[in-house]
Amino acid sequence: MSPTEIEALYRDHARRLAGYLMRATNDPEVAADLTAETFAAALVARDRYRAELGAPTTWLYGIAAHKLNDWRRRGYAEDRARRRLGIERPRLSDQDVAEFSRLADEVTVVELLEELPADQRSALRARLLDDRAYGEIAVAEGVSEAAIRQRVSRGLASLRARLGGDR
């Protein structure tokens, strides 16, 4: 994936991704930070993107999910250290906070994922969000690797259709 394609992803999906992160964190400043971190990570990892594994947006939301999990793990310690040192986090403007709150109300891929059949949802989460190998997922689910590949493929096709094509 080229830097230009990452730029297009940003242009087309930054607002929706920010809304997803706002809902997940309930903190507009953290949502803004995680949105920036997600796109920075996507830019750095752009050579690892594989179109055959899913749409760019699925890849992007997988990165965001990892950033969110990292924040949850490290967030508490960082907040405590920042308070002890008397360091304040830069504040967003009231207008920015209102925009993030509005974005949090928009439908996201995560919500669409919840509408998938359980087997597809589970396979997509394991493969794209948890970055597990098809074989590992198959063993855990007690089915063939081909069945897991089919579930992932069908789930991605359904998400693409619900998002309006190749969005």
C-alpha cells in the first residue's frame, strides 16, 4: 500500500474511526490520540497490508483495535504518572470535543461486525483483530482451515456490502 493510499484511507475514514475510538474510550482527547496513532502505524506498516486478507478498512480497524487494547493496558499507569509529575494533557477545544461526541454516534465497522453470524464474527475477530493464523483458529474452533477461510471471506464480503462496496 502506498503513502497515497494511506492518505486516501485517512481522508475517507478518519472521522468514522475517530467516532469508533470515541465510543470505545469516552474521552475525546484519547480518541484523537489513538486515531493519529492508528494512521501513523498504518503508514509504517503499509508494506505488510495484504489485499487478499481483506479490505483496507478492515486492516485499519484491526490496527485501531490493537492501539485501543494497548491504550487500555498502559493508560492507567500513564495517567497516574502524569498526575504525579503534574503534567497536563493538552486539551481539545469545545468544538473538537463536540465533533468527537457527534462522531461517536455514527455506525462503525465494529457495530456491523456484531450483526454478522456468530461463526463469521468469531473468525473475523480471531484473524483480523487478534492476528491469529487460520490453522490456529481452525484448531480452536474444531473445524477445517478451509472452513475458517470461508467464514472470514464471507464475513468480509458482508461487511463490504454493508459499507457500500469497497469503502
